Amino acid sequence: PVVGLILIPVAFGLIAGAGTDLGDMIVDGVESLAPTAALLFFAIIFFGIMIDVGLFDPLVRLILRLVRDDPARLVIGTAVLAMVVSLDGDGSTTFIITTSALLPLYLKLKVSPVVLTVVAGLANATMNIIPWGGPTVRAASALGLSPSDVFVPMIPSLVVGLVVVLGFAAHLGFVERRRVGKLTWKPDPMPLGAGPSGVGTTVGKDTDGTDGEVGQLAAGLDPDRPTLRPRLLPFNAILTVALLVVLVLDILPIPVLFMIAAGIALAVNFPRVVDQSAAIARHSSSIVSVVAMVFAAAVLTGVFQGTGMVESMALWLTGVVPDSLGPFLAVITGLLSIPMTFFMT
């Protein structure tokens, strides 16, 4: 999207007669979105470090142990895992971890992988309204507000949304349970994450007596990876909870919070400078793609606002909506956003 977000607004800005003023418009857009870019940069680093050091590993193992042979519990567990991993605000990480950890179980229990995709997608999309997620960040930028100003009033809706996702996951799970039944097996005494291959597995006996692999941790959750910090698990958990609490209380700007939290996480978990550099580099692809898109979006918002396009579009749209439908503007906005999200990221 970066090329399109930069070149197309510039072209239309020139057509609209902005001339040399286009530069000032774009700079204004960059200045307005710079805090957003900082937020995303350090939020990805912080939650990436928490994944690296093993903060979420116990949850993955717990879910894998709990779901075992029940398709219904497997689908609900998928929703829970996707919600927790979605805290980093990066959809790719959510799908990498959720799919790698649970897809072998889906295949083993003959549950449709489409269910995995749907449930993980719903959970991630719902969690994506966190302040460092894309939609909230973009909405806050367009409105000229702090992401926390947009997010905090939406917390009740977020909770309801997560409950709905869990209910839908339970429904799909029960449907799959009726379709495929349960797979009876006897667990091997080998603990999860102790597989000889270096990738965490749990091996069990199928009803026909053959060995079956019924769980696998993602390569990024290799139980032998050198970035694990098991002794620092309590500290990292407290740091993460404290960050989320302070974030909701809105004591400091969110970019500042994540800068401080990421600095503490790096200093405590990776005291050596070379390890800190490696920790940041491990997540560089996500950082570059997201932050570059934010700055490119600054070109779009700068030109839209500077040339008056966005005001004209808004006036036209509100003029089309009858006055009698004014109380339903939120619903109208939601319905319009469904097709528009395919055209304007």
C-alpha cells in the first residue's frame, strides 16, 4: 500500500491545484501521525519481546492440554489463544502462532481448518481495536485525537465483542463435535515442549494403536529457543499488566508508555546491547511495513485535509443521508465501512 498511499494523493493534489503547497500539507500530515508511528514501533517491539521471552508459552501449552480430543474445546481454545496473541496488534503474528500451534490438532481431530481461520480472524479483528491496533490508530489520526480517547469509551463494546466471538466459537465447536465426534487417545508421559526434535510436541496413541502427533508449538515458540527467560516470567507478566492498567487509566500518552515499557523490557531481558539489537531486528519486518504505511498514510491525510477534499466528501455523504436517519449514523458508518475497507485500507 505504501506506493499507492504516496503517489496517488500527490497526483490528485496536483490535479486539484495544490502546487507547491502540497509539501506543507504532507509535512503537516507526517507531524500529526508521528506519535502514531512511534506507538506502533514500540508496541510491536514490546509485545514481540514478550513472545520471544516466553510470556505466552504457558497459555499455549495450557490450551493444548485442555483441548485434547474435544473439537468444541479446540475451537474455543483457538479463540482464546488468538485474543491473547492479538495483544501485540500484529495480525501476522496472531495467525503464525495460532495456526502453527493448533493446526496439527485440527488435522488430527478432522476439524475443518476453515473453522480455525474464521475463529482466529474474528478474535483478531475484535482485538484489533486496541489503541496500538490499526483501526483505532487510523480513526484517532483522522479525528486528531489520542488513541486512548477513542479506545477507552469502546472498552464495554470490546468486552461484548469478545463474548460474542467466544459464543460463536462455541457454536462452531459444537457443530464440529457433532460432525466428527471425539477422538479417544491415551497421552504419552512425555510433557509438552519436550519433543526430541526441538519443536514442542505431544504424542499420543490413537484408538488404532498408532502414534499420533496431536500438538505442535510454532517454530517461534520453540521450547529450546535461546530468547526464553523463564526466571523473568513473573517480572514480564507484572510489567505487561502494569502497562495495560496505566494505558487504560490514561496517565501518560500511549507512545510514551510503550517507549518506557519497551526500554525496560529490553534492558531487563537482554542486558547486552548486541542482544537488544537482535531483539529489535527479529521484528524489523513487521515494524518497517507498519510504520512505513503510517507515514505513507500521512501523505493521504495531509493532502485530503489540506486541499479540503475530506471536508467536501464528508459534506456530500452527510447530505445524502436523510435527516430522519441521523440517530442511526453509527450503524450507517459501520455498514459503509464494510465495503470501503476493501478499497481504502
